[in-house]
Amino acid sequence: MFLFRLKRTAKLGIKSLWMHKLRSTLTTLGIIFGVSSVIAMLAIGEGASQAAQEQIARLGSRNIIIKTIPPPEDKEVSGQNQSMREYGLTYLDAERFRNSIRNIEVVVPSRRLPQQAWYRNRKVAVEVIGTVPWYPEISPIQLRAGRFLGSIDMHHRQGVCIVDENVMKELFVFDDPMGQDVKIAQDYYRVAGVVSPEDLGAAAQTPGNDTEKAKAQGGANVGCIYIPLTTVRNRFGEISMQYSGVSGRTMERVELQEITVKVGAMEEVLPTRDMLETLLDRFHKKNDYQVIVPLELLKQARQTQRIFSIVLGSIAAISLLVGGIGIMNIMLATVSERTREIGIRRALGARRRDIVLQFLSETLLLTLLGGILGIGLGSLVPIMVTHFGRMPTIITGTSLLLAFGISGAVGVIFGLYPAYRAANMDPIESLRHE
């Protein structure tokens, strides 16, 4: 009996909506755009957050990165003619980390220098990374051809290099890079291998990074070239010239731009970070280093993503609220137009709950239909954003259910008042209505 009554109520609702097709369509548009905006904004926010988390995760959840940064200049010293400015991480720091802290599995010192690489008549801006053979243990790079740096290269300070795929495409074009000689500064280096490009994103950048200085000057690097650390130390030295309009020319001596350590387990990362900071504070009188913990950055990114999703979802939900107000307005007008019909139904024995169900079913049909169409449109928008805007987007099942559930809730909430108003009309007064 109940199912029969429910089926009859649904048929009446569909018939009533079909009689006013244009009004029903315009009313549904508010829900369609509201649902689609919720899904699209959550998908864009989720995609951006996921991309940031992936970049941070590439740094290694068990890694701790210590970077050299220029210390604040002493006002008394800066006013004088300072011939040499020494700061930053040293080879002794790397030895102390390895010998003093038992939790550390790998210590990777490295130099990062912006340079120009030449092959025949082609030239590209690159980042030279002077490092050790076990560098891939803490980096997301993968060997594509040839080999990586070896212990013999380190010991004999060999003039060999490993290029990433970006450098290979820009510098060698159609030539096979293996065994070719690349000129960097005044020396030549033979290509021994090709690796996947290292893309650590914004999380790895610091104010003291020489690569960032080069990019700020308009020389954005196309990729990286890896050279034995001993070779870099021997051929490039540790002293660089810095020019500024205020103090003129100054010399800086920096041994290492970066030291990355890898611990045995994730729960040991934060205690090891504290020990590293204690050790650095003891031997560094200047504030010339920065400790980056990707695990903490990852946790912060996830927390930010949750807040970002709530904010975007709330903004998009406002459009659903507006659509709900529009539905209430239309249903109130419908109740006024159908006052005589309500009086006739009450006179023939319809109860108040039957009137409530009739108008509530019409509202739910509008919102649920708008929700279904909105899901289709909302799923299409992120695909177009990814295709044309080259932005990552992720549509989750949670966002689809949330948007559809909100559209149903809007139908119930904003349809209750018009339905109860229709049910509480005086049957006699309704019959007199023209």
C-alpha cells in the first residue's frame, strides 16, 4: 500500500513538473551549477595538493636535508672592505654526521653550481651537481642508460659526467650522448650515463640555493649534470666572486651547498633532526644553514589540503544554497497557483501528509535530477582543466557522494516549508480560491 501511494505521488510530481517544463529547467540549473562547482573545485584542490605532496615525497620521507644559506651580514663588518666571506656546510660536518649519529644510514654531501654546458655549437644552462656514487639512494633519479658515478671516478677525480634526460634532449638533440664530451667552464667531461630528471619542486628550494640565484637572473636551467664531488672540488674550487651595487665585488668560500642524510626508520627522523641541529649549533657560530624535513612538510601539506578542501567546498556550497533558495521561491509560487487543486484534494479525503509528500516529491525530483546532471558537468570540468590548463585534477568518490548528498539535502530542507504551507491551508478557503 505504501509503495503504491509513493508511486502515485511520484507520478503526480513528474506530471506537475512536466506541465511547467521551462520553469522546472531553470530551477534545476541552480542545482546543476552548484553541484558541478562543488565537484570541480574539490577536484582542482585535490589535484594541486596531490601534486605538491608527490613533490615533497620525492625528497624522501626518511631524508633530512641540510642546506647552506647566506648568514645575515654583521653591520659592523659589512661596512668594511671584507676580502673573504666564509660560511655554510663543510666536509667536516658530513664526517661528524656519519661518525656521531648512529641512526644515520647514508650521508650524501653535494655541491650545486649554475653553469653553461657546450656540445659542438649548442649551449644550455645547467645545474652542475658535484656528488658521491651513492647519491641515488636519497634521490628519486633512475638510471636510463650507461652507469652512475663510481668510486674510481671519485678517487681519481675523473672528468666524467651523468646527464639527465632534459639535458640530453636539449643539448644532444638526435645524437647519442653516451661517450660524447661536454664542455663545462674550461674543462671537458665524458658522458657515462643518462638518468631521469630530478624534479623536487618548490619544497627543495631555499633562499641560499645558487640555482635559484641563476633563475632569478634569467638563466633557468634545463636540467642537471652530475660530476664526482672530488672533481668539482678540484676544478671549480670553493671560492666564488659575488657582485653587488652596494659593496662592489666580494669573495665567498662555501665548501658544500647541501648535505642529505637518510635514517633507518621514519620514527627516527625527528629525533635525528634534533641531534643534527644540536651538532650544527655547536660548530656553526653563524646562522648559515637550514634544516628541511620532508616528513614534516608532507604532514603540513596534508593538513593544508584538508583546510583547502573545506574552504573550496564551502565556497562552492554557497551556489547550492542559492539554488535551494530559488527552489523554495518557485515552490511557494507553485503552491499559490495550485491552491484550488489543494482544496479539491483535501475535500476528496487527502490528508495533510499526502499534500506534504506531493510537494516534497516535486522538490526532490528537481534537486536529484539537478544533482545527477551536475555530477556529469562537474566531472567534465576537471577533465577540461587538465587538458587545456595543464593542471592536475583528481575526482574522488567522496566529492561525488558529498555533492549529490548535499543536493538531496537542499531539496528536503528548502522543500519542507512550501510543502507544510500547502498542507496547512484551510480546505474551504482553498476551494473558494480563483
